[in-house]
Amino acid sequence: MAKYGKKSQEKVKEVMEEMKEGKLKSGRSGKKVTNRKQAIAIGLSEARKEGDKVPPPKKKGGKKAASKKSASKKSASKKSTSKKSASKKSTKKAAPKKAASKKKGAKKAAKKSSSKKR
């Protein structure tokens, strides 16, 4: 049994002729279509809208599921490193306490420099 109906084939043929004449334009941007595959996709899309026999478009969802899994693994490893950096931050916070024994002007300078580091 054929995947595409006669009307859908005719529609693609019409669109291809439009493209060759330079009259076919993209729906969203309105730019002139020069790519053969894009012209075929437009023809099939128009045929689907008219109700002709055309298989549904291919979905690109297969790769996203795999990338989400690897992303969750990466975030788990990042969480463990963030715990390490949290302990380092606590040691850095102890340093301004030592600066408390200095004069008032030195305290202000220390506060400014610590706020810039963050």
C-alpha cells in the first residue's frame, strides 16, 4: 500500500514548481525558499492540512530523553562538588573575623574587598 496519496504527490509537485519559479516563500519568515527538502516539507504540510493521505511527520523526541538522563548524572556529580566548596566557604568566612581586631578603616576595606569577591 502506498504511503502518499495522488493528491499529496500533486501538491508536492506544485510546490516544487513554485520553488523553481522563485515564488515559494516560507510561512513564518516570508523568505524565499531555495532548499529542495524544505519545499517538499511545505508541500506535505499543505497536503496534510487539506486532509490528503500523508504519514505524520517524524518526531525528534528520542535524543532528548537520553540527554536528560546524562544531565541528571552530571547534576548529581555537581552536587557533591558543591558540598566540598561549601566547606571551603566556611573557612573563608573565618578570615574576616581575624580582621575585626584591626582599626575601623581596615574593617571597611576588608568588607568591600570581600563583597567584590562574591
